[in-house]
Amino acid sequence: MKSRILVIDDEKSLRFTFRRFLADEGYEVDTAADFEEARKCLEKQSYDLVFSDILLGEKTGIDVLRSIKERDSLCPVIMVTGYPNIETASEALRLGAFDYISKPVVKKDLLQVARAALKYRRMAEENERNRINLEAVFRCVGDALVIVDRQGLIQRINEAAEKLLGLDAGVLGRLYDPLLTGCSERCVELLRRALEEGRPQQQDQVACEAPDAARRILSLRSAPLVDGGGKAIGAVLVARDETRLRALERSLSKRHRYHKMIGASKKMQDLYCLLDDLADVPSTVLITGESGTGKELVAEALHKSGNRRNKPLVKVNCAALSDTLLESELFGHVRGSFTGAVKDRIGRFQKADGGTIFLDEIGDISHKVQLRLLRVLQEREIERIGESMPVKVDIRIVAATNRNLTEMVRQGAFREDLYYRLKVITIELPPLRERKEDLPLLTEHMIEKLNDSMGREVVGVSTEVADFFAAYHWPGNIRELEHVMEYAFVRCREPVIALSHLPQDLMAGGSLTEQDSIPPAEEDEARTLCKALEKTAWNKAKAARLLGIDRKTLYRKLAKYQIED
């Protein structure tokens, strides 16, 4: 289509000259003698370019310029003046005029400025179409979009970015680095690499903190933005919320692992779902189960899958320390509070502030420590030894024990009020003998791990070993299985682990029937210890391995129950 041009000037001869010069170049030209005629033309027709004289009687070319810009902001207006001066030109350009020319008009100059103005009009229209299309995409797309320039300043975001990434209009023009930290800085890393390397980047299944503190699973993509010459001028980040899809996948298929835990049995699937539900709640959790069932792994999974994952996870073995040392370790002390307190010390509760503290073997703490722990659970505050000033702590408490706390409460060995404070949520870990269908997965995982650490190339276990494992009672649970596999790796010089590579005391115990096997610890721990000692001819090192505990713990338990050989 031919470009349509409007010429506004009160001199008839000039209008004629403009029409002839422009029509000869193939343009369609209309003319107007004053502001009113121009207004009528503009109401009937849209124009690609307007030439207007500065002086038009009562109205001026500036009035024409304002009127045109109100109707069509993209239409270029060229001012024509017989008395050019800097003030007039500057005012016209400030108000949006494309250019100005002086009388008398030279054909070459007229056509040159007309071509430049029409080219500008085409480019402006194309840019406007692109802007409208981009706005439509930004409004409609459900993914979060963030556009940054080459310097890393945020140029554009959409509504999804506000929801998923916690951004708002106030971030425009600011550096993206300190603003995109909710996904453990994965967004920052992808944008940085896209800008530096000039190549698309991606990362799937990223856990991210939403502004509402909810935990979301995002898939992230970034790509460089390049100009017509292939030069990088910025980058775009796309974040897709796949939380619901991840939840659906989990509900439709078995998970073979959860963080460091391995297993696809029904009991483990139920455990994984429970851990998902507990991930972002602050409730205190009590983990129960026999020795070697993986209570510490559950505590780690709770911490790493929740909204405290970027804060400390502090572990305390309550059975490994005396009362005085345990109290100092947990609560800290001030200098001079007791013999040996040569300087102030921060306790584990303060070190875990904002994160999680894991109290292993909680059933072994004294009444004095139980009383102090009760206050922490009730008030979420601690007092260092030798100091009366309470200190608030923001912590999640996860405790674990292989002892029967209900029985201990009945016997008066454990405070009832503390027990009910601890068991807000109870996770009972199944022993290995109740999830033997997980044995193939566990042995495969341990083989891969031991191959890496020992530089071996063991491919698996023999059918006889697999059958033996399935028949064995596993009183030491997964810890015992780990010890057995490590022993077998030391002995095995072949691609497949055979029965001859297993410990002899394990082979001797494997012939026991289910009725003769060591009873569960929760039924009678003292009897369990005696049975293990009898099976190993009172060899305490072997008995400890059989039970899946260390020798120090065994000696402590023997002293506790006054068991002597």
C-alpha cells in the first residue's frame, strides 16, 4: 500500500509544491490550509506522515502536533518553518516532532526527510506489534518470566514471577543477584551462565521457597537474548511450577529413595508420604525404632526437605556424654560456671537457631536434663549454665530413641510431661525384617557405594546370598547389613559375593528359626542382649556387631542391666 501523507500549510503554492514532489515519488497526498481543515482530514483518514507549518493563524503547528499525538502516537510529524530558530525547533522536538525543515523547501531534502520518517514509522509499528505480542504472552503465560539486560538489571517480570519468585515492580532496574535467592540461588546461577556463556541453561526439579513460605518444585530455564547481529543484550529466566505434577508422580509411582533412605516397600512408601507432610511444619517429631533402622537419616530428610533446609542441622548423641557434658553441650555455659569452664560457650540449641536440632537416644538423658529440655519445648528458650538470662531460640526439635519410652514413663525413668511434649508427631521406623522386599535395593545401593570407596567392581550377590539375606532375621537392621556387606567386600576377590565371603558368626545365626531368633528390642532389651551374647559365646565385639551397635554402647547397656559373664 502507498504511504499517505498530510501537508498542512496556509500558503497554497507551498501545498502545491509539496503535493507535486511527494506524488511524483508515489505517495498519496492530502493538503489542509489551517488547523480546522487538518482536523477534519484526520477524522476521516489516518496518515503515515504529516508535514505542518509552524504558523497557522490562530492555531500553530504545535497545536497540530499535540492533536496528532493524541490520535496516533506513532505518526511522525515534520515541522515546516520559514524562520527557524533553536527555541522553536527544540520545543517541537520536545513535544514529539520527528524533525523540522526550513523554507524554501528543496526537493531532495524534502524526499530524504520523508523517507526517513516513513522508515521510522514502519519500525515503530513493528516495535509496537512486538510489544503488544510480548504483553499478551506475559499476561497469558503461567510460567514466571524475568528479563534482565546485559548488566544484570531486571527489565521485565510478569505476574507469575511475583507469585513464584517473590518479585514486584520495585525490582525493576535493580540487579537480579540479591533478589532471586529463594531457590538456593539456582535462578541466579542459570541467569549468570546464560549471560556469560551465551547458551541456554536448564535445571529440573528445584526446591524453591515461595513468598508465602510454601515449598514448591520448579523447573528452570534461561536463555540469552541477542540482537540482530548476534550480540547478547540480556537474558530471560523461565520458572515453571511443577509442584502438583511432582505430587501426582509420587502418588502414582513408587519412590525407591527419599534423600539418603532406600526402599520401595509399602512401609517405606508410607514413611516417605509422612515425611512429605511433615516437611514444612514446625511440630516436634519423635522417631522410634530399633538400633540400625536409620533414625538419623529420617532426621536429615525432615530437615533437608523442609523450609529450614538452608539453616543448620545440629546433631547430638545424648548417650555419648555424661550429664554435665551433655548439659553444657546443649545449653552452653559462661566462664567460671564450673571447673574447666575457662571461657563462654554457645550451646547446640543456639547453634541450631533457625534450623533443626536432632537429639539421638533421648531416652538416655537424666531427670535433670529432662527438666531443662521440657522448658525448651514449652517456651522455646534456653539458659546457659551459670547464666539466668533466657535466650529465645527458633528451632525444630527432632528426637530419636530405640527404647520404649511408654514403659520408661510407667517405671518413672522418664518424665511423662516431657514424653507427651516429644511425641507430638511419632515416626515409627520398621525393622529390616518387616521390609525384606527392600533387601535387593539396599544391597545394590551398598555395592555401588562400596565399589566407589574401595575401587572394586563387584556386580552383585549370588542367589544363595540373596536367599540367605531373605531368611535372616537382621537383629541389627540396616546397620548390620552395611557391616556384613563391608566385610564381604574385604573378603571377596570375585565379581559376585558368595556365602563364603560372609562373616562366620552371621552364618551361624542364620540357621535360627523365627521363634528362636532374638526378640525385638522393644519387648525386652535385656533379653535381647543376653541372647546375642549367648549366640556369640559371650564375645562382646561379635555381639555388638550382631546387634548393630558399637562396643561402647553394648558395655553401657550391660552395666545398666547388670549383666555379667
